[in-house]
Amino acid sequence: MIRAITLLTENFSDWETALINSTGRGYYGFDCRFATPGGVQVTSSGGMLVSPHLAIEAIQPDEVDLLIVCGGTIWQTTQAPDISVLVAAAYQSNAIVAGICDGTRVLALAGVLDAVRHTSNSAENLLSLNYGGAQYYQDVPYAVADRRVITAPGTAPVSFMAAILRTLGLGDENLNAYLAMHAAEHRKPD
């Protein structure tokens, strides 16, 4: 069973990680858990109140297969929790680490983007951090996966989900059907 933990903060962007958690839990049997700073309840940007399973501080990096950092407005403020040690340790423990939207900033600060192809909301979003991986930035509107690191702009939750599942080796007919379902709204009428 895949052990997945999604990190949430106050005012997190609820749509960004909903698909990977729903698909992972519902179709692939993931053990999906949610963690917040101090283990306190948080409210999403859409007003959803979440009671987490655990505190971020209680996460044991070697007990996680997939660590997801959800985006949200906090990651560009001084109120952002410093979780770079946790993210780096999870990656060093062979977990897949994934960040979407401003969650990619956390991966940059943790040093995991220094030698892998990656994306974000924009190059400028990460350059302001003076991180070491700027030459690997990909200016694309979809998720990028490279060596157990998945990144995506906030507008790409579907490709984020797909990149994570493929990195886990779960690129099967279920995934193809799920992607077709979510892409249906983008098809041109005949």
C-alpha cells in the first residue's frame, strides 16, 4: 500500500491535490493522510475546514512513500512553516516528493530541485528564492516528473495526478480512463 501524506497549510488551494488523493485512495488503495503545522485544523481557500491526521512535525520521512506539498498563499509569506528538512529527508529516504503551485517553492528551498527538471507557476516564482536549479526549469503548463520529483503549476492538477501515478508505476488503463474523463471538457465538438 502506498503511504501518501499531503501537507496542508491555512488557506491551502484545495483543488490542487484533490485528484491525486481521491484517485490514489479510491482507485489504487493508497493510505492517504493529511498533515498540518502543529496538527491544527486549517481552512482551504474555498472555505473547506480540514482536521488533519497528524502534525507535520510528527512525520517520519522513512514511513512515507509519497510526500505532497499543496500550494497556497502562505508559501510566499513569512508565516510559511520551514519544512525543507522534512522534504529533503523524505527524498533522501527514496520517497517521491511532489509540489504544486507555490508548493514547488518548498521543494526548491529543500534543495530537491537543484538537479532535476521541474516547473512551477513561473520561473520568477522560484528565482526569487536563489535556489540552485534554475537551469533545469521547464516553462510548461503541465506537470514535470524527474527522478522521483514531481512539480506542477497550480493550473495543472490533472497532469500532476498523472505524473505522480506514472512515477509510482501505476500508468494503466484506469489512469487512461480517468485522464480521458477529466479531459472531456477540453474536446472540441464534432
